[in-house]
Amino acid sequence: MKKNKVNQMTLCAILISMALVLSYMERFIPLQMFIPLPGIKLGLANVVTLMALFFLGTKSAFTILIIRCVLGAVFGGGISGLAFSLTGGILAMSVMCIFKQNRRVSVFGVSILGAAFHNIGQILVAIFMMGSVYVIGYLPYLLLVSVFTGMATGSICAGVFRILKTNTQIIQN
């Protein structure tokens, strides 16, 4: 195996680990105290997903997302948690991949769209699991919150991008 391939796999493993840690840590943030909606999360693991998408490309980002969702379910999410996170994640990643190509859409826009489509994916799973379309009434609230959560993860990601750019320039000089 080539050294570059090993480096890529190692980086993906590190990013998966980071995403799992962020996802676990997020459980301790009492977001429901401020936004009284069931199931609301900041989506801190999506910072890692965005970084992978922008730095490693679509294939690696999808791989990291899928492995993170599966391992997250194994470590505590269960099979229904896997259905929600995987469906929301794949739909979000697909939309983010499309809009990342558009130079007029910043990391903030990509992140907000990802958060919105993640919620849409989760509502689709809820409709299927509950056998009721009435769950869709929850979607406008989720979409409103996704603007703020997407902006938060986009801000973190933009900050990480600036730090990496600065440190890369220092290292190259």
C-alpha cells in the first residue's frame, strides 16, 4: 500500500474518532434549556464532516460520516438512532457536496444547508417509523433551529480553516 493511502486512512480514522468524541461530548450541553424542542443538537460532529468534505473530498467525507454513524449507534444510539443519523447524514452530505461546488456558497451556507437537510432526513425517517405524516408539523421548527446550529458549526469550521491556513503558511515559510 502506498504511503499516501496509509496517511489518508490514518487521517480518516483520526477524524472519525474526533467526530465520535464531539458527538459524545455534545450530550452534556443542555441545549433543551434554551431551545425546548426534543432531539435538538448542535451537531458538533458535523464540524469534522465539513472539514473532511473541504479538505479530503467527497469520498472520504462520506466514508467518515457512515462509519461515525454506525459506530455512534453501536456505542449508544441503537438501531433507531442509526436510522435517523444515517438518513439525515447522507441527505445532508449529498446536499453539501452539491453546494460546495458553488463558489458563491460559503462554508456557512454549506453548513446551514447540511443542518437543514439533516433535519429533513430525520423527519422522513420519523414519518416512516411512526406511520404518520403529522410529524412533518415539527419540520418548520427544526428548519428554523438548523439556521442557528448550521451557523454555529460553520463558524467553528471557518475558524479551524483560518487556523490551518495560518499554520500552513508558517510551516511553509
